Amino acid sequence: MKKHCLLVVCLISLSLYAFDCQSFGPEGVLFTANFDQHPISMAGAVNDQNQLYVFGETDWETYPLFPFTLPVTSIYNLNENIIMVTMGMMTYSDGLYNYDLTTHQSTINNWFMLPNFVRFNPANSTYYVGERDGLFKSTNADDWYRITTLGNSACTSMDYMNEYIVVNNGQNVHYSSDAGQSWNLSEASNLKGFRYMSDGTLYAVMNNGSDSDGLWKSDDFGATWNAVYYTEGLSHVGPDYGERIPLGWNRPQGESQVGLWNTSTQQITMLDHPSLCYPVRQLESFPLVNTPSFYVINTTGCHFVTDFLGVDTNDCLHAPPASPSLHIYPNPTPQSATIRYSVDNRSPVRIDIFNAKGQLVQSIHQGIKAAGDFTWEWNGQDSTGNKCPKGIYYVRVQTNQQTSSSKLVLLK
């Protein structure tokens, strides 16, 4: 027994101090996701046909997106029934569409040529669409107006924090300190992928094939900028995790295209994992578990990364894969999961579930089982019958012959 307990402690310690990466969501080519609103949704394509994936009570529901072949660039929930979708590839069908989850129909909201994003800024209650000819705004997501003071070149990136906004227009970078009532031209150019940190620091990327390509930083909300790390192919700045900021590339950096920027040492640590060695399409926080985590969408799907805050330079281990004799589905799960395990020889079986702190939350004795495959359903509750909070859990199955362990993610 002492040997088995030590094994679990070691497993949990490894998972807490070495990053882990898991796939999430439906299979297929994914373009973008929105996990910050209800219902959570993703957009992708199957056999070159656009699909909208919306998470229901227990699983993903799939809806065809018209126009079927236009690339999806962003999604945002107007309300619980309407999802706004930007799509375009330089056609007369390019624009912002409203998808109605009740009627399962797409209707045009507004024609935009090559729209890059639709976003909502709560500081000024304004929706924004960036497209080929500039930045457009609306207070009702229906009547749209171009912000003419910014110019009419392509707007591909923006970010905001309280009353501060930063946006690009062609090569130019514009910033506002009064929630968009007035705009100023930054001294920098060719920046995109903007990201405000919680302390007001602003990061961006330059990726135009010049000697200045890399990570840039502004300490005055976008007025002036300095390069802090030179690298080719940097495409995304991730969310703020204190001294660690995830970064994404559109070309390989060794074996990976996702890394961590350490704001103290000003060094990059690449996260070596097979799922992270593809061009990054989206890099955002993953709010569906109760531990610091971020998700990456690339050409292989959606993958979320946890347990990365303790990763140091040149320390790119990741948690071991699940034992082939233990399978959990669905995983992640919103409420319950089926645990399937194998018994090699007649043996008593015990199933233990631990939280991320290593605390035992549920223990079930399955009795003596003959050799074969068996299942047990965990209802997401602890030993007292209370529903467990969202987060990462560890499942251990013990027999006389072996101990198998695997990670389980419990969603909201």
C-alpha cells in the first residue's frame, strides 16, 4: 500500500511542476474558439465545409455554417441564442454573420471585406470589426460605422484594457486613452497581436520579415515601443500569468511553436510537445478549469496547457500519458465520466480520485473482478455526495498486479 501511495504522490508532483498538454473539443480542422461566454463554441471545417460547434449539456452539437467554404476568422456571442461569425476570403459573400441557435440559420449582419475579428469592449459598450478597409464600430451590433480617423487600410489586431485601446491600421499603430473617443498615432509601426497585461504593460509582435521581428513592449499604453526579444515567425502573445506569458509562432522554433516568455529573465522556454509543433492560430486563456491554463488552436485542433508555471528554462518535461489499461471518456467532462479499466488476473479493484492538491475526494472498492474489461461511472461528486468544483483530477485504478493513473478534467 505504501508503494502505491508513493506512486500517486510522485505522479501528482510531476504534473504540478512539469507542464501538461491535452486535446479538447471536436476533431477536424479548427479555426477559432470562444470559451469566455455561454454557450462555449468553436468553429472549424470538415471536408471543406464550415461547422459551428456549440457545447450542450453533455457533448458538442454541430451546425453547418453558411457560406460553407469561407474561412472563419472569429466568433463572439451576441447573446445566448445568436453567435456572430466573421468569414471572408475576398469574395462578395465576405462579412459578419449572425447564427441563430434556435432556427439553425445564418443571416448576414453586415458586409465586410476580409473581416479579421469581431470583439466587444465593455468599457465603452462598443462592438468592433476589423477588416480590409479599417476598423468599424457599433453600439448595438447592427449599425456599423467606420472610424475614419484611423485610415482605411487593413485592421488585423486590437486589444483594450479599461479606457485604453490599441489597434493597427496597415503599418500604423493607433492608441486611445479615453475608450476610443480620440486616437493618437504611435511612433512604432508594423506591430500586431496586441496584448495588455494586468499591470498595464502592453506587448505586440512584429513579423514582417525584417531584422526587427520579434516581441515588442510598451510601458505607456502604446505610445512608445521597444523590442525585448528578436525572433522570426512570432505570431501570438498569450494571456498574462505574472512572470510567464505564452507565445505562439507560425514557424518551428526547434521542435515546438509554443513557448513561455519569462518577464524577469527575458528568456524564452519552448514547450516541447507533439501537439504544439504546428503553426498557432489562436492562443488564449482556458477558463474551463480551476488552474492556470491556456489553449492553443493550430492545424491539428485545440489543445490546452496546464501546470506550466513551474517550468524553468530547459525544463520542458510533460506529464506521462495515461496507461493503456485505463481510459476515461468523455474527458474533459461537464458532469460525469466513464472510467474503463482492464484486469489481467482475478483481483480486487479499487478506484481513487484525487484533486490537483493530491487530496482524496472519492474512493470506490469494486470488489473482486475476474480478468477482463470493466467500467465505472463517476458522477463528479466527492465521498460526501457534494459536487466537485471544476478543475483537474487524477484517477487511480489499483489491482494486485498493477496501478494505472490518468488525468481527468472536470468542466463547469
